[in-house]
Amino acid sequence: MFTKEQFTRIAQKYMDMIFRIAFGYLKSREDADDTTQNVLLALYRSDKAFEDGEHLKAWLIRVTVNECKKVLRSPWRKRGEPLEDYENTLEFRDDRDRELYAAIMALDVKYRAVIVLYYYEGYSIRETAQLLGVPPATVGTRLARAREQLKLTLTEAERL
């Protein structure tokens, strides 16, 4: 169990990561906000003893993925907001970053998840496999396919 101060510090540190993963899965700001809140609530209620910060982070990602899957299975699943509406609230360094973000968000969820965890959160293929509950070879295949789709999408965009 965490003290109020510990929980606040942890929530502030990991809230953005949880939201990014949830939004990557759900493509809806409201659903990602709800999922972030549910994950942090699960952490607050948890009496689990974490070995270190990496163990805590891995637990939060696993709970986030599970919460997202629960939302996606829900019969009351709302339609996602148009990606452009959320994209307009983000700040990008240049147009190339904006194009990359849009291309990643256009990928199927199984490819988006491995891209976000591997490239943006810095997990290895083995760690990503554990977090998603799939074999490492599957993560490698999904990364390769995602890279190929991104390459095609971005080179087609350059031609236009």
C-alpha cells in the first residue's frame, strides 16, 4: 500500500505513459482517460509489493493493456473521436513528426502497441512480449510488419 504522497508521485510520473498506451489501443481520448483513471485506481487499491520501479512500470503497462482489451470487448464501446481532432491538440516539432504519428495511429492495434512499447517506451522485444502476453517471435514479426507498413505509407505520402 502506498502513502498518499507516494501514490501522487507515481501517478504523476506514469499518467502520460498510461494515457499514450490506452489512446494507442482505443483511439478515443475519453476512453483513454477512463482507462488511465481505472489503472491508477487499481494501483491505489493494490497491496502488491513491487521489487523496483521497472516492476511497477511493467505492472502498470500490463494492467493498461488488460483494461484496454476490456473496453474493446465492451458492447457499449463508443465510437472513437476523429483522430484529427486529437491530433490537433498535440504539438509536433515538424510536419514529418505529425505524418509519422498519423501513420502509426492508422496501423492495426496489434502493430501500434508494439511500436509504442518498443520505440516510445523503450522496452526490448522480450519485455514487450511479456507485457502483451505473446511470444517474442510474434513481437518481432509485428515490428517488422509495422515498419514495412509505415515505410510504405510514408514513402507514398512523400510522392504526393
